[in-house]
Amino acid sequence: MVSTTIKSFAGGIVLFAILYQGYVKDVLLVSLGLGRDVKPIGEFPYNCRQLRHHRLEACEDMWLDEQARSLYAACGNSASRVNWTPALLRLNASGRASDGDYVSILHIDEPGDDGLFGLSQLKPIRGKSVTKKEVLGLHGFDAETINSSRLKLWLINHRAPVDVDNKLLDATKLGANSTVEEFEVIRGSNEMRHIKTIANDAIATPNKLAATGDGGFLVTNDHSGKVGVLDPLIGGGNIVYCRSSKCHIAASGFNQPNGIVKGKDNLYYIPSSFLDQIRVMKLRPDLTLEDVDVIHLGMPVDNLSVDKTGDIYAAGIPKTLQVLKAFKKPYEIASPSTIWRIHKSGSSYQVQKILEDREAKLIAGATIARHDARTGRFFIGGIFFSSESMARVWNTS
């Protein structure tokens, strides 16, 4: 009996050692960032300033209109996002802000006397397909230039589940009723006119989308199901291609795919918010995705963005557990941030850590970094930015 017990115990140790080397080690050190050395912001050659305004709070994603020199940001309310962020399985729909989320605009070459770059907010002009009672629950988005005066915005909208009488249902059991909303914006206006709602069973847990240039888009589903909690352990999520209201799965086999972008090389870059993995994929003629390469930064990544030169900027997640703590108490706890630059040279990729804030003094829980190649400035936002602020960063050299 003793011998059997010892053998079983020894076997358990061996099994754990194998699992640790093959999986657990990566989870602890890479995914969660235990023991990771994070640098203080003072070690990087940048000046940083927070742009403080209640319309610059909790900005999860941003897009830069290079032609009009305008920055669009999907922002909200931190207290509301604590209750309602389906990507993190926060599904208390009754705790959402009554006025919902919104798109803010900064005119980045015109700081103004108040330093807020002519901050304004896009007013949704709602058509018959959007009820007057509905509010926006924004997450990731993308935009396309239609012509010299018009833009198209594709916005992920995490709607709450409701019955036929528009009464809230239990989202903890049903998940969000997420859609993609298409809006049209006239450059220089403060309105966005609703064109249509794209609702499809394939758009189950959308996180971020990338316009494909053919009238469609690719969207990441960051979970395998609307209320699943085991995805980090077993994997989950996929990429869906949509055009009009027709959607199909373009690729599967992911683990929490996040902020997809289309590169200047017409390839698609898909990070994971749990793994050290940015998958590089191409869209085939049959509208499915094929792996081309993979990029490793040593940590999970939230959103990506592409600047005018084609360089990609990644909002890394150096301390996942701290992020989760900050999300529960965004006004009390802050989490560090890391910003990476990915430069493509021929067929290879060069990666560089360009900014990090260990103490989260100025950049806390960044989920997106937009680089203005013309001036060298960065605008950094985060779904956890709770001090009613966005960070503006510029090089000191």
C-alpha cells in the first residue's frame, strides 16, 4: 500500500513537472506575468500628459483619420464598464450607464487653449432599425474612407438581451445580444447616421473588427460561448467574415483572439489577450483565413493599430492579474501598461518595447495606442482608464 502510494505520488510529481514545462509555466510566467520585470515610465524618452475630460474616459479603441487629422475614440464610463463588459464576462446589464457609450473626436493638430484638441462627441442619428430606447455598448471598431467627405464606421455594440416588451433578460445566463452597427460620418460634422444593424448568430462574442475593403469585415469572437469561463484553459474564439448580413467562420482554433487589424501589406494581424501570440493571416479567395506567420512579444496583447508607415503598435498586458483587479475597482487600483512597435522588414518582423509604465502613473491599463507618424505623437486609451483621461505622448529626442 505504501509503495503504491509513493509511486502514485511520484507519478503525480512527474505529471505536474511535465505540465509545468509544457503549459503551466507559460500560463504563470507569460500569460499572467508573474515575476515579469516591468520598467518605470521614466526610463523611456517620452513626455506624457493626460487629457482630462469626462468624455475621454474608458476609451477602449481608437482610429486615426489621417486625411482630416481627426482621432475617433470609443469611450464610456468606467463604473458602467465594471458592470457591463461582455469580453470580461461582466454581464450586469442593469448597471449600465443610462446614456450608454459614445464616440469622441479629437482634432490632433489643433490643441486649443484648453489642450483638449477641440474635443467633441458624435451624436448618433438613429434610423428605424434602432429603437429610441437603445443605448450603445461600444468595444472595438474600425473605419473606412468612402470618399473625400464621408467615412464609414463599423462599431461593435454589446446590447443587453431583452424580451418582446423591451424588458431586460438575465444576461448572466444568455450573454450579450451583440451586433455590429454601421454608421456614416460626414467629415467635419458631429453626427453619425445609422445605416444598418448587422446581427448574425456567428457574431456571438465580438471584440474587434477589421474592414476588408470589399464591403465586408473580419471580426474576432473572443470566447467560445457567450457565458463560458474555461476558454483560457481549453482555448476558444474564432474569426468571422461578414458582408451585408451574411457571415461565416473564416478561421478557428484561437484562444481569446482580440484586436485584429489589417496591415498595409493586406495581411491580418490577430493578437491573443491570453497567449504570447499574434497570428499573421491572409484572406483567401474563398473568404477564409490562412496562417502566414506568428509574432511573439513575450506577453498577451489587447488591441493593435497601424500607422501611416505600416508599423504596428501593440498594447501589451504585462500583469494580467493586476488588470483584473483594476477592472473590479477602476477608481482605486491601476495596472501597468506596455506599448510595443512591430516593424516589418522584408518577410521578418522586428519588435521593440517603446513605452512602459510600471507604476501606472500616466498610462494605466492601456488597451490601444495610436501613433501619428507625421508628428511622432501617441494617443493612448484604455477601457480601464478611470480618471476621465486619455494619454498624449510625444518624443523628447
